[in-house]
Amino acid sequence: MDIFTFPDKAAGGFGYAYLMMAFLFIVAKISLSRLKKADQKSKEEVARIEMEMSQHNNAK
């Protein structure tokens, strides 16, 4: 059995598979939230740098 197939309840002994699936979903959620936060930070940093550059160019 690989971890991507949904285990059959009738087969028994597959409790670890349910725990593994829950763990994978939690890890995926955490990873996605961290990636979204990092993307937002990088967009803010780019906007700040562009604003500073435009102010510097206008001062000349």
C-alpha cells in the first residue's frame, strides 16, 4: 500500500495510514501558508524598492 491510496476500513490494520494522511495534510497546509507569507513579503519588498528608486530618480 502506498500512502496516496485511501485505505479500506474493512481490511483493518490501516490506522497508521489515516494518521499519515492527516500528517501530510497538516504539513501541506503549513507549507502553503509559509509560501504565501513569503510571497507577500517579497511583493512588499519589491514595491518598497521601486518606490525608493522612483523617489531617487525624481530627486535628480
